[in-house]
Amino acid sequence: MVSLLGAISSFREKHPTIKTTLLGVDPVASIALHHPAVDNVITSPRLLDLDSKIFDLSNPGPCAAIENYFRCPEPGNRSLLFAAAIGLKTTNRPQVMVTPAERLWAKDWFATRGLSNPVGVVYQSASTTKNFSATPELFQRVQWDFDAYLIEHDKPFLSAEPTTTGLTIRQQAALIAESKAVITPDTGWLHVAGALQVPLVGLFGSYPAQQTMSIYQVPTMPVTGYCPLGQQPCRAKIYCQHEPGYEHPPCLSQSVNEVYPQIEAFLKRYAG
């Protein structure tokens, strides 16, 4: 959804008089609210104007088809693939819009928890092949030195406070917008943070980090583990985590002691 917003913005520039309605799944579609290139956000197909031109960009769609075909290198980032699917050769940088009222709420949320320079840590993605194995320990280590909070997880680990569990997507986006940096695996919150121009530490393994993060044009630091098979990035096509001794992908199994020094240096610069 976030990647699509860059293509929609580029489409609006080329066709400034065309009104745009975005149909998406609730609650994910809410991330497109208040975007200047989106005139209406709906979550039911019954609300579509069937006399209008309709672009189907859902999964499986043009991006998924191309990403599954190419392993590396790929022909372009996902926002560019969305743009190509609607007849454009270029894309704008994706943006997520947070209102002043939402930012004020976020500042109050942090203030009541004593976080003056907040750093968000995303616990995990929806895919086990993208999860950093030592996130609980990493979060606690970051928390020793910085004002860390945990971003969204239904069942956070013991002592994972403060967390955004139970907040809406819009509320969590507002918190990210007011953060100094975000540490995250390759998941939706990475794209939200990038689209909000927040410095990013990306925890990557089998997916191409620079290609994923470069579209947002923010300070980034990819943390990518070693592939013992020499097949990185394999886009999780090689299931080494199912082999004995590789219950978790080795490219995402670094110890906190291995990755924290470079993360600490990045955070001192942007959240010190």
C-alpha cells in the first residue's frame, strides 16, 4: 500500500484533473488517508464507480509476478513496478501523511512514557523468513542506551514496554512520524517509516536491502547477515532454515553483540 502511493502521486502529476479513489483492505487502507493524490479511500467494492477506469493492483498483481520471476537483480523497486502497471515510466517517492492532530497525540503518548528521543523497534514481520532471531534481546539492548519502544505485536515478550499493541495503524504511524529512528525487519512498518522520512535501520536477510529502502531517500543502515551457501539475496527461495542446525535463516541469526555496535553508531547520530 505504501509503495503504491508513490505511483499514485506520479499519476496525479501527469493527470492533475483526474479524481482518484483507492480501494483497499481495512485497516491497511487507512495508511493512505490524507494523501494529496488520493481523493477518496474506500474498503468495500460496492462503493466503486464501475463507470470509471479501474486498475487492479492487488496481490497477486504485477509486482508479485515480476518479483517472483526475478531473484536478483530485479528491474526496479516496488513503487516503480506499480508505476509501470499504470502506464508510467517513473515514480515519486512514496509519502504517508500524518495530520498535526495525530502528531500532537503522538507527542503526548511519548511524553507520558518519558520518551524524549523515541526509537521504534519493530518486533517481527508477518513472515518468519524475514524475522531477526534476537529481536527481544536487541530491543532491550537499545533500551539501555536510547528511548526505545516496541512497535506492534499482539503478544509482546515479557517486559516489552512500552509497546504500541492495541493502537490503530494511524496511531502507530503518528508515533513513527515523531520518532528519531526505526529499527525494523523487512515489513510494512519499514515502508511507513521510510515514507515518513524517518531514519531506518533495516534488519535484512534473504531480501535485497538497498533496493527495498532506497526509494525513500532517508538515512538508512542495512544490517544483513552472512549466507553460508553464497546465495544471498535468495528472496527466501532457498529454505535453509528447514535443514538441521538452520531452524532460523542463518542470514538473520546474528547475535546482538555482532550487530549492535553499528546500530549504536547510527542511533547516536540520529537519536543521540
